[in-house]
Amino acid sequence: MKMYSNKAVVYPMLIASMLMFTACTSNEKPAASAADPIASSSPSPVVEPSSTPSAAPSAVPSASSKPTPTPSGNVNVTPVSSETTKQIKGMLELAKSGKVAGIEFAAETKLIDDVEKAWGKADHTDVVASSIYATYSKKNAVIGYNKGDQIIDIRSSDPKLQTLTLKQIEEALGKPSDTKVNGDDTIYIYKASDMFQLKFIIPKSSGKVDHISVFDTKHSVNNMAG
């Protein structure tokens, strides 16, 4: 039997070991697994912030988006002027003393003789129940007096009063204490004092004041006079 030397066996084993070592230390990277991210071959674009605001609605509503409130709820309503309110309140204040603006005589304290001395005789007189009413057209006034010649009713139809409406009166003085109807006229009555009433006479046909009256409830017999 032929014997081989040890060198013949060692060299092939050494060569095989070197080949295996070379394969393990190779620079070649292992294949990427399915779980590894895949790098892009081109750089990722940089996202610049938008120069315009987002179209999405803001969480806080704009103040301009809220409707402008109106006190009355109706934009067509004209508020009563402070001057008109002052005028109407002034009427009630004068009525507490039995007076009407523009007429110098006071109910209860003056007589029809005082009127005739200052203004002369009336254009005409009318008897209403137990009272007499003297009309002075140029003065826009009617003076009512009782059988003792004591003034018990002063009426004014001054054109300045004839622009007033019930709405304006109620906004200045509140609701009337009493209301009466006489034909086409509605009489709105306000208590000025324990003795005197302030009345606003408003025809249904016009809806505005025709005349006002300061009425003495103590010395008159005909309390229904308007």
C-alpha cells in the first residue's frame, strides 16, 4: 500500500480555510431584508412653509363675522330724540301746577276774568255739562271754567304738540293711568298730582296729538271732558 506524505494533506486544507475566511470578510453588504427601509436614490425635497394662511377656518371666529346688534331688533325703528322726551316730561312737570307751556294762566288759581283782561273776549264759547269752554283760536287755546268763573281746564293745540305720537309719549312717561274714547278721539290720561291730570287727545284718523289738556279734577263737575 502506497503512503502519502503529511504535506499533501495539509496544503489542500489550508487553502480551503483561506477561501472560507476571504468569503466571510468580503466588503460586499448582505442583501436588505424586507423589514429594512429602502433609501431613496434622490435627496428628499425640503418642504417650505406656505406664504398664505391656511384655508381651514380659525378656531376663534372673527369679530367682523358677528352681526351688529340693534337695540330694537328692527333697523327701521327711529329712536325718540332726547329733546322730544324732555319736552313731554316738561308737560307733566307743568301740569303739576295746573299749567300748560305757552299759556300764562293756571287752572284752579286763576279766573276767566284774568284771561279776558289779557286776551280779550273769546272767539266763541261752548257749554259742556256744567262747564263753559272759551276758544281763543289765535292763541291755539281753549279755556274751560266752572260756574264760579274758576279755570278748571286748559287746552293747547300748539302745532309743536301735533307732531307727537303715542309711542313717543309712552317712552317718555310710561303707560297712561287711564284711557277714554270719545268718538274718533282716544284720550290718554296721566296723573300729574292729586288734583291735576295731563291728557293727550289723539284722533284715530291721524295717530298724532290734536291737543293736550291740563284738567282740575277737584273743582270740575264734568270729569269726562277731554
